[in-house]
Amino acid sequence: MGAGGTFKGQVSAATPSLDRLLQWLGQGASGGLQDFDFKGTIDAGPAGVSFANANVGLNGVKASGDGAVKLGTPLNIRTSLQFATLDFAALTGGGKTPATGKQGSAGSSDAPIDLAFLKGLDAQIDVAADRIGYGKVFAGPVKTTLVVANGDADLTLPQSPFYGGSIAAKMSASGSGDVPAIKLDLAIAGATAAPLLHDAAGFDKLEGRLDTTIAVSGAGKTTKTLRRSLEGKSALKLSDGALRGINIAEVYNNLTGLLAGGFKSDDNKKTTFTELGASFTIENGVAQTQDISLLGPLVRMDGAGKIDLAELTLEINLNPRVVASLSGQGGDIATKGIGVPVIVDGSLSAPRIYPDLRKLLQDPKGALEMLNNLGLPTGKLNLDKLLPGEAGNGKGAGDLIGDLIKGGKDKGGKSGLTDIINGVLPGQQSDQAAPDPGVGDVPQATEGAAQGETEPDPGQPPAPEPPKKDKIGTILDQLLQ
């Protein structure tokens, strides 16, 4: 130690609050600099300190290197540091949920964001990091320079390895105003989608190689209000991947069993594709899309929906179709096929994926065509006579098809689709064995009417004979309520 407060040597120091230490040294406090530790060789004086071969920790982020700090307001820092992991969530307080942190409706955490400490810094930090990122999402290794001036921090990330692909980004964070603000522009190429989406949002329903661009900005004093403020645009494309939880082709191949037993999501089942794409407009933290498209062998799909980035929930309506085409990438999205709409909704971390069977009855003609293609004897039952302009009894096609599906019989004694699916052809009781459907014509009256029994009052249709109480009758009744 020398005159005037100078000293040189090995120093080891730690404090639970760097802000309080700076206040004790006569410097302004920023409010965001907490746990701090230092060990290394220093050369210090009243104007500042230089250090070499040092190990430094701040808010849980560890680094090593050389540099110099000039005391004053703002604090002037020029240094070169090496990081094992540079986590900006930890540095800004966004990586931890405090005891007072609130939980969103979908379980999304809400933690305070404090960037006011940036106003107390004038820094140029050369960074070499094995991993650099935010929260659970990291790229690296990477070399770049972090510049902090006038309360704003800017970082340009050159093209770097990222989840098996690459990423390039420009990021800025501002603490100069009353409300912290961020801006992000990035491009990802060839990344492995499943682990990336899991780390970013807890979403694990998509596989494939991801290419995407994102340009977004927002402001907020907590992580949730920041997400709610996000504005911008994004576009993505997935190649050679799969949608987990449902096998679309299997749904169509086993529609009868699906109606009887209900749908159960199974993460072991997948719908493979060669290309899946969508573009998003982001407003008030909600990303909306109208142009989802999927191309794959025997499968086409379009759709629309939204993702709530604040609540971490989604509502997507998909229109997949099984098509007679083996073309995948470069195929025609408009190729006609058999389809059952699919809904994807709920939280991003645990979304529900299931077929929307109610939509089958909103397009009676299309439903009949699909049922015919699936092998049900719609022609033998003359179900096409129930379409608009053919029935002649004032009922709409949807009502008549609904009557059939519910299992009721018309005046001619025709059975409902519930009986048909269960193997009971018209003119039979539910407990009779079904004859060969290829033999004879379909009877047009009940057995009693054929024996000359008195016809009921034409103004009062006979009470329908209750069908067998089985799973499919219950399921279909619920669908039509």
C-alpha cells in the first residue's frame, strides 16, 4: 500500500450487494447489481482499478479475464472476459421467480425486470463464451462485444452454433426510461426444433429442422408484462419433421372405432411431414397466423390460430386431409382428400391435440362423401336423398343426418347410422344378426307393416325403437347435443 490510497497485490473480496459496496465507495447505486465476488491481481488508486488474471462473479454469472474500471458516474468499464455461460436472464433478474412472483393462468411465471443499473455503466466488454443466451436457450461458442452507454446495452451475435444449426442476432436492452424495453432481430437456420421449443416454451409437439426469422420489440417491468407488450413479425418453416400426439392417417383409417371409443392423445403417435410453414403477426403479445400449411406423403394440412406469448397458451385450428398423393415437399397444398378437423389448444407446455368431430355435421354433403370413402354403405341407404332439395319434408339436411346418426328410424323404417356402424341393417332389430349387405334390396318398411298391421296415425310418427346402449350411441348423442 502506498500514499494517497494506492495499493497493488492479490485481492479476494465478496459482497451480497455490489450496489451497497459502490455506495460505500461514494458511487451511485443502480439497484440491479447484487451478489459479487472477485479474486485476482489488482493495481488500484483513487481514480480506479485495473485487474489481471481475475475471476469475477455478478448475479451468479461467472467470468475470468483482465480489465480496468474507472470510478465515477457512470462507472467506466473496459475489459475482456471469458464465460462458461453468459446468461442475460440472471444478469437482469429475469431468470428467477422471487417469493412474490405471480403465476399466470397457464403456469407462466412473472418476475420483475430491472435494467436501471445500465444507466450507471459505460462499458465495452469483449466477450468469449462457451454458451450465451437467456434462461434455458443458449448459443455458442461465440465471440462478440457488449456495449453499454446512456442506459442502453447492445449486443450483436455473429453466426454461431445453435441446437445443431446456426443463429445470428442483434439484441438491445434499454434501462434509460421508466419502463425496461427490449428489441430482438434474429435468424435461425437448420436448428433441431424439439429441444429448442422445449427449452424456449416447454413445447414438445413438433419435430424437424427449423428455419425462422423473428423481429420483435416490447417493454415491461415484469417478464409477463413484457411478453404482453410484444409487437413484430415472425416466419418459420420446419422440414422433415413430425407433429406428435396424433397420427392423422390413422384417424381416418379408424374413424368408426374413433367414434365408438373416443380419441386419446398418444405421444408415441406422429404425423410425419416433409414441410410445415407459417407466418405470424405479433400484436399485444399475441402471435396470429392465417397461413399454416403442411405437406407430406398422403397428408395435406392448412390452418390458422394464435399463440398467447404472455399466458403461454395457444388456440390452433387445423384442417388435415389424407390425400392420394405421395408428393411431399413441393406438393400442392390444395390437393383434395378426406379430412377431419383437428384442434390444438391449451398451454404450450401441455397442449391438447384432438379431432373436431362436430365439424363433420356442418357439411352434410362432405360428411356423406367422407363416410362413403371410408366404406360405409351410404349409397345403399340412399342417404344422398337427405341433402337439400331431395328430402321434400321440410327438414334440413343437417337435421336429417343428425336423426340418422342418433339412431332414430324414419317413417319407412330406415335404421340410424348408429345401427349401421354396429352391423344392424335396416329392417332388423338390434339383437338380430346382420345379413350379407350385398344380398337383396334394402327393406322399406318394418316387419310389422309388411304383415298388414294397422298403420299408425300419419300425423304422429311412431316412437323410435331404442338402439342398443353401447359406447358409440352415447358418444354420438353427446356430439349432437
